[in-house]
Amino acid sequence: MSDVTKNVYSESSQTPNQSEELFEFIRSIRRYSKDYRVIHMHFSILDRLHQQPHHRRIIATSFNKLINSYEGKIFWLQNFDFFFICKGCTLTQLEQVKIDALRAVEDSPILKQIISQNKDDELCDWYDLGIDYERFLSLVEDIHKNPFQDPSKEQENAPSLQKLMSSLGSDTDKIKTKKITANPINKIIDPSPTVTKNKPRTVPNYEHIFPKNVTPPMGPIQLDKLERNFTTMDMSGLISQQNICVVVDNLPPQVVYTKKYISLYEVNNSILPGYDISADKWLFQRLTKTFDLRLMKALRDNNSFPDQVLSININVSTVLSKEFDKFIAKQKQVSPHPMVFEITLFDIMSNINEYFQAQEKLDKLGCKICICQMDIQSLYVLNRELLNVDFLKIRWNQIYQTVLSHSDKQRISQVINDHGKMRIALSNCDSKQSLKFGDSVGIVMYSGFEIDKLQGLPSGP
């Protein structure tokens, strides 16, 4: 085994104060700054609870995958901001590691509030040093000259990050911050807050983030509870079944394929009542991977395969696992039909390279892919053939009846014709209005409780 050279820039356990190293490095590449890119992440906005050494290590690990391949270097500032500098790395790769870094602190209430307001792009600044070298050098020089500048002596013009923080919460319930300059090198939140009757509040107040009438999202502790329960639980009682059918001209539904899935409703109400298990998209994606494994094992062990085509939800990473290989081998032994695997668009776009590996594997196995949980407006922009998928499943929403104009419906109808009517399904159909809407835009495939009723099947929860 060859030795791995230690890279000091990937270390993150030391106290972060690398403004001097950052300054020296930027000066050293002045003459050949082309192809260098920088991402500056403003994690100084986080509360102290999410600025711990273990957070720093996890964040640094997110970028370590690019360090050796692209001459990457991490520089931490005293206020928990950091810079990642690399050479020849694509923006797509940087965007992916940025997302991984955000996951390390995804349970921070401040970060949740920022993301809920669609302002997460303001959490970081990007620089192409082939173009922005002088501007970035000026920033670094200011940081180097004033690493511990008193916020009270700073300029009046606040950067966009100050506006971001000042917009959180209501007028009477706001995170109090100190002014920062365009070089945010100081703590935004007071590291040693005190609250007295005679002084204004100096610590973040998070009560406005989750109002009392809103079900709180599942957190890491609740996720751990669910996963531990699943290891010993009989899953047969949580597995539901629903047919995807063609419904035309009031004729009896004709089954295209049968979907088997773990009922989130039953899981939420019987195992984890009082929490919304799907509110946090990252934790929910982790949970669905556990669902994948348990569902495949239950179907395999109980030989629970329908006579017609079977469909299940699955994560991209699960397709590349050994557990999937065991499951598909069993399925091919007992069924002559190809399987349909439903994957969310969010999962596909989270790692597009991994998706195409999974897609190629499924194609060789003769399986079909359906992108599920889509919004109907997604039909306008999604290129089904580019992603090599066979079906698109739109989630029914009653709001479609009021927000879509006649011209919108005409456009949707044209897009459906272009894709092919037997490629598009409308799911979660819980009323006759959903079927009426689908018929108005040319949809012929449906699933949901209303379709169950038309087949004389018992309705779900």
C-alpha cells in the first residue's frame, strides 16, 4: 500500500485562524491565477451550537475529496467563515461539495430559516481568480490587516449578508447582529451573550421558526429511533399496494403496473406521532434509504410479487448496492415482467453522475424508471429522453384547478402529447376532480384512492 501524503490544508481540528496563510497563498499565485476558483462560505452566521470542532471536521471532509485532485486548500477564519481554493475544478463539483458542507449543519435553526426563505445562495461567494483576482486579493488584504477589527469601527455600508440576517424573523422577534463590512471576519452573533431586564436581547430567538400550530420536523434523534425500530420490526403491516391504471371514457380501470410501498402515513402515526417525517428533505432521504432495504427484504423473504408488473420507490444509491442485486435476482426468478423503479427528481439531481450509473445498470437489467412526485409545471422543462426515463408521475394538487389558465392547460396538453400519453401518470388522485382535471389535459394513467374505489378496492388512510 502506498503512503498517502498528509495535506495540512485538510486538517480541521485545530483552532481556525488561517488568515495569514490565506494571504500568503493568494499572493503566491498572482502570476498564474488562471483556472483557480474560490468559494467563501459565511458560516459565521451560525449559532455557537453549530460552530463546534466536530462541525468543522465534517465540513472539511466534504471538501477533502477535491483537495488532492484539484490542488484544493481550505482556510478557516476566526469567525468560522472559510475559503476553499482549487484549480481546474468544475462549478458542478464545487456546488456538490457546498451542498455536502451545508448538510453538516442542516439542523441549525438559522440555516433552516435561510433556506426556507430561498436565500441559501447568499451563504457563499464565488470567485474566478482568472477574472476576479484583484477584487479577491483586496478582500484578503483587508482580512489580513484587520483580523480582529472592532465591529463598532466598521463602515456604514453593510454587505448582502447583513441584509440577509436582518430579514430573518419579524420586526419584534429578530436576530440581533452587529454591523459587518464587505469582509465579514467578525462574529455576527455575540459569542458570550447576556440577557438582562435592562438590556436588549442579544441571543437568537428561534420561537418564530416553528409556530406552535405547526408539526415539528423529524430530527436526527427521531430518525435514529425510527431506524432502530425498523431493524426488528415486521414490515408486512406497513406495506401498502396501489395499482396504476388507464382510465378512459368511464371504462373500468385497466391495470398497467402495481406499486408496493411503505406507508409513510402509518409510519408517522404509529411509530413517530407528533413529528413530520418528511419536513427535512435530507433526513427524509436518509430515511427512505432505510425504507428501500426493508421493503426489498420483505418482498424477497415473503415472495410477495404481483402477477403483473411491480413498481417500488427506490433511491439512486440503493440501486448500486449489494442488497439491490439480491432483490432483483429473486424478482427475476419469480416474475417474467420488468420492474418499474420510481425515483424522485431531487434524488436524481443530488448526484447526477451516480444517477447515470444507476440508470445504465437498470437498463441492462431490462428495468424501467419513473420520476415521481413531480409538479405539473416540471413537464415544461424536463427532458425525459435526456435522463433516459420511461415514465413521469405528476402529483395531483387541488390548486391546479384554480391557478392554471386555459392557455396553461393547452400547453400542458401539448407537452403530454409530445412525451406520449402512456408515459405520464397522475398520482394521489383522491377525488373525481382529479380525474376531471387529468382528462382535460390528456392524461390517461392514474393512481390514488379514487382509482381504488373505481376498482372496488378498499381506500387507504
